[in-house]
Amino acid sequence: MISNHNNTSVFQKKRVFLICLALLVIGFGTFVFGLMGGHPERAWQAYLINFLLWSSIAQGGLLFSVVMHTVKARWSGPLSNLAESFVAFFPISFILFLILFFGKNHIFPWIHQDLHGKEIWLNVPFLFTRDFVGLLVLYGLGFVYLYHALWLKLDRSMSHGRIRKRLYSGWDRSISDAQRCRDRMTIFGILYILAFALVLSLIGYDLVMSMDPHWYSTLFGAYTFVKAFYIGLGGLIILASILHLNPDIEFKLKPSQFHDVGKLFFAFCLVWADFFYVQLVVIWYGNIPEETTYLIERTMTPPWNSLAWFVFIICFILPFVILLNKKVKTKPQFMSILCAVVIMGIWLEHLLLVGPALNHHALSLPLGLTDGLIFLGFLGLISLAVMYFLNLFPEFLRGETREMK
Amino acid sequence: MNDLTFAKIDQTVLDTLQPPDRSYWVTVGILFIGVLTGAACWIYQILTGIGVAGMNNPVAWGTYLINFVFWVGIAHSGTLISAILHLLRAGWRNPIARAAETMTVFAVCIAGLFPFIHLGRVWLVFYMLPVPNQRNLWQNFQSPLMFDVVAISTYLTVSSLFWFTGMLPDLAVIRDRATGLRKKIFTVISLGWTGAHEQWRHYARGYLFFAALATPLVISVHSVVSWDFALGVVPGWHTTIFAPYFVAGAIHSGLAMVLTLMIPLRKIFHYEKIITTGVLENVAKTIIFTGLIVGFAYATEFFMAWYSQNPLEMAIFKYRPTGDYAVGFWIMVVCNTIIPLLLFFKHIRTSILWLFGISILINIGMWYERFVIIISSVSRDFIPHAWGLYSPTIIEFGIMLGAFCLFFFFFLLFVKHLPSVSMTEMKEILEQGEDHVG
């Protein structure tokens, strides 16, 4: 198996690495250029949206593995492995969050507003402290879960590299047998699920909902984490498809596995749409001005109304109609395109949520080339992180790992 | 599970259909007296007027609506078990799917009774139906109460058909071994099932389609029920989280009811090898999950009331844990969110006694949840001048007793006359292993 190592990690091919690096540099350059230019708020808006989007994909991606482990699923082994590779983006996401602090004046419109008693919750030091702690806990639990998952999956005869050596010596001290390891994975997995719900709700309230500080919706937190799982599954399907379609890589999935993960994606497409609709209908029917202004601005007023329809079509109607078909779900080429469309739809959905608050009286959608380039930069960043992880642990690219045998 | 065979499964299930002994009929009789008590109370209410119940201004919705929501909730876990877990290929649900689905059908029937009971002039109920008429009346389709009529009747239809379809092969098994009148009856209701390959193919496809259609249906039904409240503008009712929170709460209560029914059932009918402790343990684990969702929803409502700094919202969420109905509120919190956490401990969720006790407490807690939501919000409406308290009268308690008795009465009749465990699905597990079903 070890001899396969060099063959399996085609990511070592410089070309892919260089492309991702180039994307990262372009995105970073555009962001810096945007900050220097006349509209730093636009650069920060794109930064915030991308931070939320890509962090959600990583957090939701790991959630797949955690949920599969917790419910003792037996079909998802290789997919769970891939899902764990998204953990590599956690530290980056954490740093990206810290950088957000420098843009606080551009992304928190409430900073200079009279909040009528809400200052206790909505103030910059408290907001950053609680979100800092929240993300630290969430990512910490993710890493502890991964630490145990690796014990079950790594081939210990491969001993090169500092990180692997550290892991081995850590395991010698802390983990005795497979059953105990699995039990701990269950415990930390459940804690991760709890943290996922709570921390993503918090992030949703603090970084998205509070843009309109006087508007609130109790479902917003749950909506945020359901959305994260939805696009996390999308990201996972894309990654699995790319690896599956690459003839040089040993990683292969059965059509039934693509079908199953496709069904899960379909299910969460429905849940996302349900949560979207459930908020909408309650506010629409109640017709209280404090609540409806938010909806009217986003769904009835140009330029946002057309964006709202576009988002709903490409994140729900399109995938719903397409995924009713069974065969489509087993086609990795097609599924990866569909998932990419949905992820871009959710990017636009973030714009729909935060855009009106940051761009008052906008006549046209605040969307341009810079947004696209910053998006690509983040894409490069998460790709590099995942590639680094899969290079470090090439066992994850095998069809089966030790645990499944 | 290992020493089960096809013949043993058939035998165990068919044994439950042997003529019952006297204690069974005594229990059925006692329950029937309970049902009569409820019916008598209702007749008294019809003859005297709705004023015999405790409803007043401002609390116009009392235990009748609480029981309505409670029973719709109970119904939900049946569909979760029979449809959603079928789609997820969770084979452990097979031994309890039939009983849970039956529970759904009966619970929806009971739930459907309460709006009738709540009507002062029940004979005018046909006003709810969109029939052409000379009175120039037309239903207000914008009213959530009309949504309810549509949702509940659709749910009853689909879950009954799903239940009956699933039972067809088992009915044929009984038909083949029965004699006399029984054989005639089962010949008719098994619809000519022969077990031909073509029939099995249609059966499997049909079952799958039912499961796929019942899943969004069950979510929509309790969402609609939640909108009876959430679409109004009353503080404590008008909140966007209500639909998913009600769905999760419904499944929470329903799973508890599944345990309450299954534990005695497996004891009395010697189902221990079929409904194993492992199955009950998995139900318990699912209860932890739904309990956490419900707890998350409670906490979110309080947080959001505070975050909004809206005085009306803050007032109602201060009133609930400290006001006139504080006892109900704390019963709800403790029974629904704290006690289910005990199931995290393996020795508790594998102990039949603990499971039974916890399941009953959750049932009580979920009843109180509806009490707290429905009563507290309207009793402290916007204008202090119009505040008022509510307490149920003896007539309402009588009707509630009747409803519970009717439910268990139906269930007892069911377990002795129809197969309470699906022989077909048990054989599927035996044939393919738990993780390959579906």
C-alpha cells in the first residue's frame, strides 16, 4: 500500500497546486486592491460573504462524517474520509474570522446607530469575544474528533513527516484500543453536532441577521446551520466527483454511494427551502411592519427582488426538479456541476441577506468582477487546504481504510 | 434475533391473534366505560352549550385545542418510523413500524374529533366543506384553520392507505391459516394477495412511493398546525421557529408514546426476540435528538425575546416561567428537555423500567408544552384590561379521559385482531440483514 503513495497523491502534481495558488494570489490581490480603492466596503462585503460561505462548507462537510459515525452508517466510509479533509480549512477560517475585525466599521452598519437597549448584545468587543470562543470550541471539537478518526484510519507504517510523528506519539499516550477510540469519537461527535447548531446560530445572528439590528427571526439560527449542511454536502459531492473522475487516483465510489449522498443533498435542498418558506410565510401573514420591511426590501424592491427569485430558483426549484431523477444522482460529472451551481446560489443568497443593509439605495446589484475574483481566491484557499490534508494522509484516498476492513 | 426463522416470526405474530382471555375483555370493557364517559360529557356539552367548558374571553382555546395538537403530535412519530426511517434504510424500525403506524392512524382520528368537540354547534361542521350551497357561504381559505382541515384530512387518508398497504401480505398470511368467518373476512380485506412476483414488485414500489410522499406530508401537517398559532400576531405565538419546532416536538412526543405502547406490548405478547432492547434503545437515542431540538427551540425563543428588546415579547417570556402557569412551564422544560438527557447513559436507556417511566414523563411534558403555548399567550394579550385566566372544567377532563380511553381501546382491539408486528418486514431483516432493508 505504501508504494502506492506516490501514485495516489496526484495532487502533488505541480499544475493543480499552481492553479490554486494563482487563484489565491488573484483573490488576495483583488481584496487588497479593493481596500486601497474608493470602496473598501465592497471588498469587505465580499470578504464577509466568502468567509461565511467557505467556512460553512468546511463545517458542514465535517458534519457529514460526524453524523455518519453517530448513526452508525455503513455505506459512507470513503465519503466520510473526504469529509474529514475539510477540517484543514478550520484554522484558516479561524484566522479569516480574526481578520474580519479590521473591517468592523464596514460590515456592522449598527456600530453608529442608536440600538435602543440592544447595545448589551450588539457591541464589537462582546461580539468578537463570543464568536471567537464559539469558533474555537467548534473547531477544537472538530480537531479532537479528527484526531481519533485518524487513529482508526492511518497506516502507521508510514512514518515520514513531523505531523504524523507527533500524532503517533500522542496516540501512544492517549488511545489504547479501537472500541475506546470509537466511543470517544461518538462523544466528541455529539458535542460537535451540538456546537455546530449553537455556534452557527450565533454566527448567523451576529454576522448576518444583525445587519438589520431591529429585525429578528427565531428560525434564523437553524436556517443558518441547515444551509451550512446543505452546501457542505454540495462541497463534499464536488470533491468526491473530482477525485472519482481522476483516473490516476485510487479513490473510487460506487454508483450507489453517489446515489445515496445525492439523496441526502436532495433532502437538505428540501429542508433549506422549507426553512426559507417557513420564515417567509409567518412574516408575510403576520404583516407586522417591523418584520415585513426586511422582506419587502429583499423580495419586492428592485434590484433585490430579481436576485431573490434567482436564488430561490437555482437553490431550490432547479435542484429539486433535476434531483427527482434517480440516474442523475449517480453521475458525478453532472452532480458536481449542479452542486457548484447551488453553492454559487448560496453565495448570492448571502448577498441577498447582507447586501441591502450594506448598500442602501442601491440602484443596481452591488456585484462585479472583484466579487468574482475574491470568490476564486477563497476557492483556491480551501482547495489548497484540502490538498494539503490529502497529501499528508494519502490513506484517505484509498477506497477502503483500515476501519472498514 | 439470530435464532429467529420465518416460521418462528409467523408463529409469534399469529399467536397474538389467538382468542384472548377474560382479562383482555375486562380491560377493553373498562376502557369502553371511559369512552362512554367522554361521550356523555360531550352530549351534555351539546345539550347545555359550550359554556360548560372553561373557555372564556380572552382564552378562547382550551384543552380541546391542546388535546388536538397533542394527538396530532403523537401521530407524527408513526410516520417518522414507517416512512422516514424506511427511506433512511434504518432496519431497526421494522419490528415497531406496524404498531407505530397504527398509532398514527388512531391518533389522527382522535385529534380530528377535537375540533368537532370544540365547535359549539357541531352539526354545522359541514360549513367547513367547500360544497356549492344556497347560503352564499364560502370558506375562508386564507384561514389557518381551513389549512388544518385540508392537512389533517390528507394526513388521515395517506397514513391509513400506507398502513393498509403495508399490511396486505400479512393479511394474506392470516387468511391462509384462518377458518370459518375469519377466513371470509380476511379473504376480502387481503384483496386477493397471492404473493406473485408481480405483486411483490408493485408492493415494494408502492410502499416506497408512499414513504416518499408521506415524508413531506408529515412535516407539512404539523407545520400547518403550528401556523394556527404562528400566523397570528399574539406575542409568544408569532414566531418563525414554530413550524420546525412543532414538527420536532410532535416526533418527540410520538416516540415517547411508541415506547409507552411497545414496552407493555412486547411483554404481554412475548415479542422480546422481535422487539429487542436494541430497538427500544434506538428509539431512546432518537428521543435524545428530538429532545435536544425542542430544547434548542425553547432557548431560542427566550433569547430572541430578549434580543428583540420588544416589551411585549419580553413580557410574555417573563410571564411563562414566573406567572400563573409557571408550574406547567417547568413541567414542560424538565420533562421534555432535561429528563430525556438521562438517556445518554447506556444503563438507563437499556433498562425497560427507566424507559417506560421516562416515556410517560415526556408525554406529560409534551401535553404541558401545548398547554403553556396555547393558554399563556392569549391569557396575557396586548391590553391588560383584557387579561384573564383559564382552568379546565370537569366536563373537559371527562372528554379528555374519553379521548385517552378511546385511543387505548382502539389499540387494544387492533393488537388482538390484526398483526401488530409486520411479518413481512421482519422477514426482510432476516433475509437481507438490518442495513440492507429498503
